[in-house]
Amino acid sequence: MLTPASRPIIQATLPLVGARLDAITARFYDTMLGEHPELLDGLFNRANQRSGEQRQALAGAIAGYAVHLLKDPAPMDPVKRSGQQLVERIAHKHVSLGITPEQYQLVYDYLFGAIAIELADVLTPEIAAAWTEVYWLMAEELSGREAQLYAANGNAAVWSPWRVVRKTPAGTHAMSFVVDPVDATAARPGRPGQYISVKVRMADGIHQTRQYSLSADAESSRQRTFTVKYDGEVSRALHDDVHVGDVIELSAPAGDVALGDSDRPVVLASAGIGCTPMAATLRSLSDQQSPRKVLALHTERRAEHWALADQMRQDVAALPDGQLQLWFEEPAEGAHHGRMSLKDVALPPRAVLHLCGPLGFMRAIRQEAIDLGIEPEHIHYEVFGPDLWLASA
């Protein structure tokens, strides 16, 4: 918790610091990566650096954590607390990349160097001390949660080699990869809705990483399946340069958005390649012959773009109480015409809603769901890349 001396300082300076966080994080990343270019080899995604999404996510995380400390002065439980989503989401992403506790000191040095420059006109020793306290409270909570997640993996190595055994087109713009472990090291099973990080050597020799949802058989320890849209540097390299028989590096499954044990009805709403975690969830429910009511909702521009159409149709049909509804912007038989709206859907009472797709889509569907009676605590979402929803919350 914040000390009594720091609390009023953070409260008074949060608007000013928040207004300058974009400039602070831009300077932070430019300086740190300029002096440590090795961090771009397998750790930081340079496409997210170019787009500015990573610094927006960092700025949002710092501001969001400070707001949480002001709202809830009590010590935070790492599993049950009002600010769970922020720390839990970042911790899972860090574990999928192999972030270590020692790296928090490096980040601190460069981040507060940037703060000293960007806030030079107002910075006092007291303000610096208060924001240092915020940073280290966040770092300590993150590193503590990350230690728990690393221990749960049961394997000290962050990365392990997997061989591509199948590579098949999925819709018109995506490719599914099925990989088997190269060695006998035990691989931890995942949970439906989780992702793995994939590390690929690029043409210039630099390794780049990106997270991909497990799209089938998430609970297997002997095989991984993930589906990749042809979009972005790493994804294009996987499509164009990685072939059956090649070996790639994968992290253990991570991610805080996974299907929980419950008898509540499940609503899975996705757009575009956001169908991947939903497909894994449907596969798991189908394999278990789950008696839960399952409502799968998916939207695309055109029917042929739907990456995992056959798999999802088959799994919904195999469920004891499953239903599928579709929306296509170009008319297609058996589907709604236009963009998804829950106003066209009879939502089951007590439902749990999982969302994945573009941020605008998820925000709109979430609001509709709340308006129709789904409690916010039973609405979960997954974002591909830096979480700009949290950053703008």
C-alpha cells in the first residue's frame, strides 16, 4: 500500500503525470532500446514499438496501477482483488516472454531517467519518491505473481523447441500450425482460451516474438495448435518461411482469460481471427460433452474469411446444448447480414461471456451485454498484442 506521505502527492500529481506519460514512455523506450538493442532480439516486439502501442500500454498500466492504489489502500491479494485484471494480465504476458525480476531494475533506471527529463519543470524529491514507490509496489506485485506462474510451469526453461508437423490453410487469410515437442521435456498443458508466445528468427537475424491463442487441443501436453492470420512481421514469417519439419521456439501456455469450472451458460463472441481462443474453448467443451448451454457467436466481413469455420461448426454440433449464430457483412445463407449485435440474440440467464476481436467490437458487445443483464464480472476479453483497453480504461 502507499505510505501516508505518498498518497496525497500521487493524488495531486496523477493528472499531470498522466498527461505526460506518453512522452515519458516514448523517451523511456527510445533511450533504453537505443542503449540496449539486444532487448529487441527475442523480447520486445519492434512492430509494437513502431506503432506506439507498447508505450501506450505501459503508460496505461502505470496510471491504472496508481489509480488502483488510491482507490484501495489495503494490501492486494494476488488472486482476489479489485485490481486483479491489470496485474494478472501483465504477469501472464511477462511469463510468456521470460521477464526476470532483475529486469525491473533496468526498467526503473530508464523510466525514471525519462521522468526526470519530461517532468523537469515540476519534479521535486518528494514527487520522485512517491512515484518511485508506485513503481516498486507494482514491480514487486508483478514479480511475485510471475514467480508463482513460473513455478506452475514446472520447467525452468522459458522457451522449448517444437517441430512443425502440419501446416494447413484456415480460411482465406490464416494458417493453422500443429507442432510436436522436439525433446522429452514435460510440457505443461494449457487451458482453453490461453496463448503461447512464438519466437521466430527474422531475415535480418533478429528473433521476434508474438503471442498466438491455442486454437485446438489446448489441454494437450504433447501437441500445440495455433492459428495465424497473415498480418504483421512474425505472422508473415510463419506463413512464408516456416515449413513442415522446421523447429520453432514456444513458451508455455499463459493468459488469464480461460474457461472456468462452472455450470453457467457460456457465450463466446468473436470477430475475425478472434475466433481462435473460442475455437479451443468449443473443442474442450465438445470433447467433454459438457452439459452447459453454449452459444457461439461469430462475425466476419465475408463467410470465406472465417478461419476455423469447419472446426467450430463441428464442435458446436457435437455439444448436447450448443448453438451457433453468424453475422457476415456480405450476405450469406444461414447468417445475419451486417455486424454482430446482441439485440438479435436471446442470451441465456446467468451467462458467462467471453470476447475476442478488435477493441471497438469488444467494447460495443460488452456494453450491449451489460445492458441486457450480464454482470460485468462475468464478462472476459482477450486482446491480441499490447492491451490498449486497459491502457484507456
